[in-house]
Amino acid sequence: MRNDPPTHWNNPAHTGPKVAFDTFKHSLLLRRVTARDNGIYRCRMDFRTNPTLEYIANLTVVIPPRRLAIYTGRNVEAQSIVGPYKEGDDLQLTCLASGGTPPPKVIWWDGVSSLDEDSEVTSLEQVANTLVIKNLQRSHLYRIITCQASNSNLTDPLFSTISIDMKFPPLWVKLLTNREALSAGRSYTVTCQAAGARPPARITWALGSTILTSHSEETSHEGNVTTSELHWSPTVADAGKVLQCRAESPSITRAPPLVDDWLLDIYCEFSQVTRSYGQ
């Protein structure tokens, strides 16, 4: 073998402290590797009498994606919560990963279950995955969905998580009374309750074609049960009329109101006694 000192490195684009050659291990050290360092590296050994030997190594530099963002169907970047959506709506979310070499794989997750793994490269710098959930149900409220972007086991994946907010019409409305006959001129408190609405249902009262306003309303701590108390004194003329409790969601215009009716039976007497119904 020749005694001439070895030429350790020959590449004008990589000089200075970035490159070092270990003469004891016969190894090349590249510091602060970047995408520019991708390529084929050749090691050549020249001998005085023997044939020259050459070894080839292909270096691939993995660059993780730099940003991950979720967009709604209206192309608005989502934060931690999307919605509110109505029951029966379709949900469309696009997860967009920027950067990364090789291009990352973008996956939607619901807990430990994958929802959609069909990512697509939209440009040299971006990979997207569009998730569509049709016919949202009440069970989707507060559902946490995660988007993940990863291009190698050598780097940590990026995650972006959102929660689904929804609004619902009431599930039921009910007059809490035994529907006994009433005495004209007496004062009564009649209670109506509605449940399952989000935001809380609005309750209105009607006697025949007349809207009654002498009622109070409260909402449960959880917000999904609304209780309304009507304070009212029937008259003889109210006999045969229908007392109606109506529950609706003002924010959901396409949902018809729920109604509970009471056909009144009124007796006439002279004493004035206060009784409460539905307490």
C-alpha cells in the first residue's frame, strides 16, 4: 500500500467544521445533517500494487414535518373545538401536514382506532387527509379526534387534536301533573319539564290561542333539563280549553317543537284555595 497521506474528503460544497474524518476508524463524520447531505458517498482506497477498492453508501436524511393543522369544511383552521354541529349534519375535516422528507403519512385517529389512513400528497411541501363523518349523532358530542403525521420511526410524530361540539333539540317534554279537574278561581302551579336539549330548551305556555307569561324557569346544573312552573288561576270559561306546554331549541330552526297538552276540566266553586301541581 502507498505511504502517501490519505485524502480524507473531497467535496467543495462540504468543507470546514461540518466534515471530519476519523483516521483510526476510517469513518466520515457529518455534523448537523441537513437535506443537502442526501446522496451517494464513495470511499476509495488506492494501493501501490493492488487494484483500487471503492465502497458506496447511500445517505438518506429524514426531516420530520414542521407543522400540522386541521381545517373545517369552510377552510377555516380549527383550534381545540369544532362546531357546534346539529344532529344529522356531516362533518368534514382536513388535516394538512407541511414539510417533511420523505413526505409524511397523515392518519386520523379516534382513540386507538384509525378512522382514515388515506393521505395524499397535494404539493411538494404538503400532505393532506380529509375525514368525513356523515350523519352526526348525539354520541359524537365531545368526541376527541386526533390527526397524526409521521414519516419515520426515527422521529417523533406530530399530533393535532380537536373535540366535536354539538347542539340538539329536546328529546321529550312532559307536564308533571295528574290532570285532575280544577276549580275555577283557585291558584295553581303547573310544572313542565323538557330534557335532552343543547343549549337548554326554551319552554312556552299557551291556553287555547292565548300565550301565558306568568311562569318561571330554571335549568339543571348539567344544562340538559329545563323546568318551567306556570302560576295560573283558571276561570269557568277555560273549561274545555287545552293547556299546552311547548319546548323548542331557538338555535335549531328545522326541529319542530315538542308539545304536551292538557284538556282542562274546570269546576266552579266560591272558595279560594291555593294548590300546587307537579311539586
